[in-house]
Amino acid sequence: MARLDLDGGGIEKLTICMIGGGGFIGSHLCETLMYETQHRVLAIDVYSDKIEHLLEQGHPWSDRIEFHRINIKHDPRLEGLIKMADLTINLAAICTPADYNTRPLDTIYSNFIDALPVVKYCSENNKRLIHFSTCEVYGKTIGSFLPKDHPLRQDPDFYLLKEDKSPCIFGPIEKQRWSYACAKQLIERLVYAEGAENGLEFTIVRPFNWIGPRMDFIPGIDGPSEGVPRVLACFSNGLLRGEPLKLVDGGQSQRTFVYIKDAIEAVLRMIENPSRANGHIFNVGNPNNEVTVRQLAELMIEIYSKVSGQPPLEEPTIDISSKEFYGEGYDDSDKRIPDMTIIKEQLEWEPKTSLSDLLEFTLTYQHKTYSHAVKQVLSKSIASS
């Protein structure tokens, strides 16, 4: 039976140029496109480890996915691949908070300068663009500037983040943590301006903490030993190694988390319903899955004990200052809760997976994938000491 779009029409088979197709989001999106659709994917990335299982010959989709090992900073093949496609999806970014302070130049170049040719080629060649931004473009909530006990902090008008109404409030320039958000906001404004002035067909996605299997890396196993991934992988690394989880500034920041498979369903609706998605900015998150980072750690400790059969440490968490963990220039937002009005109206999408379920799915994968390798590394370390 043929698949239909949200208005009951047939879905045209597309060729999709996916920049960043080998990453966390890209690998899950490639899977869905291969398993559930007939679309063709030109996957661009510098690494292919997370999609190797899709690139093996003999699959029924083998003729529908190609991998192109390209660094978009300086490869002339990029424009040709965008020309070959009906739609370009740009996922490429440096998006780990530990890099914003220590590598602000790379962060700005990666998220703004390197994205400029992508927007230019799509506009000049009349190609549709789905550009991935971030919930960090909102910065701090209005409520965060009120006294801590002020009742308006609890009023949604002072914390709920709306694509078409909420201001973008960043910290001072010396807080280089905002280099990422600033670069992402500027490229959003460029995409929007290309649409307004030159007719670029675009959709902008603002992810709110998408988590699941294959997110980031485990330091010393499939990433650099000194690397600092985002919070899910940081906490997973601690659990796998039997180390206390580090809570930056007490883990008081509040976040919402959405399961990667729920989020990919939203992206698929954007891909296949251009008349509903073009010209829109979409929050994609789960406002029902809000916790403090401390609560996230506590829940992960409980679930990992269940998954692994290992009892928690007597002192499973430790507090650490943001300066010690991230270095000079760190700053943060207080809450990030997405308003879901636009995506519900336009794409009829809502997330389904609870935080406890998505963490169990993810930690089961992390334990199965990494526990043996981590044990080997730890054994070698003990033997050599």
C-alpha cells in the first residue's frame, strides 16, 4: 500500500543530500529513510561508522544510499551533490558544550561560516533546504532575570519557548559558551532572509535535547580519551566505568529530553509534507520529559543498575564547578521547554516516549555496545599501574 502525506496525497520519491549523514541524528534518519521509504540518500560526512550497517552490499536499499567522504569546508563536490538532490538536509555542526569555551573559533566557523555555501547553493539552484539549528538559540528565559522566588517564574509566558515570539537572550561576549547559539541564530537569519528575498524553500529545525543510541561517543573507546561529549554520553561513560557522575554546578539546570526515534518521525513529516513545512521554524522536543540534570543523573543511575545488574556506588554523584569542568567562559540557560503549538498544527506530531523508557532503551544499548570494551580498557590500566 502506497504511503500518503498528511493531506492524503501521494509522496514523491526524493533524492536527499544529507550533510552530516554519518552522525547521531543522520544515522537514525538514514535508517528510517531506508527502512520505511523509497527515497534516495546522498550521505555526506567525514566518518561513516554509524551508518556502515546501511552501506553493506546486499540490502534491498543498496542502490538508494551513497556515502561521500567530504569535508564541506573545502570540497568542490558539495555543490554538485546539492544540484543532484531535490532536498538538502544540513546536520553538520560542532555541538558539544565543552567545545564552545575551548574552541569558540571552530564553533563559529563550523556553525556559521561552513554553512554559508550550503545555503547559497540551495538558493542559487532552487533546491529545498531543511536546516538543523538548536534550542540554544533561545538562550536564557525571560523568567531567569526575575528573583528566584518571583511568582512570574512559574508563568509559561516567562519560560515557554515559542518559535515566533520568544526573544533570543545570550550572555555577555566574554561568556564564550554562547558562540554556538549566536552562530546558529545568525545562520537561521540568513536562511530566513534567503526565503524572504530570493524564494528559498526552507524549514528550520530546533532540536530540544534529542537522545538515544549512538549519541556522541564514549571517551577512550570510540572517541578521544580527553573528549567531553554531551550529558547523556558523559553520564553513560561514568556508569560504564563505575565512576561518580559529575554534576556541573550541582546539576540544577532544567532540560527536556526527547527520544531520537520520536524526533525522526517529526523530521520525516517535514521531508514528505513540504506544503506544510516550508517557511516554518519547528521546535522538536518533549515538554513532558523535563528534569533537572541532577534528576537525570539519578534516573540514569537507577536504570543502569537495572540494565547491568550492578549496584550503584555508595556516592554515585559528585558536584563540580562549571569552570573546573568546562573552563573559563561557561554560562548556561536555566530552562528549555518547547512550545509545541506550531508543529502540532502543521505536522500533527507529538512525542510518545517517556523519559524512563527512552533512558532504558538507550542504556541497554550503551551497556551492550560498550561494557566489554570499557572493562578491557580498565583492566589494562590496572595492569600497567
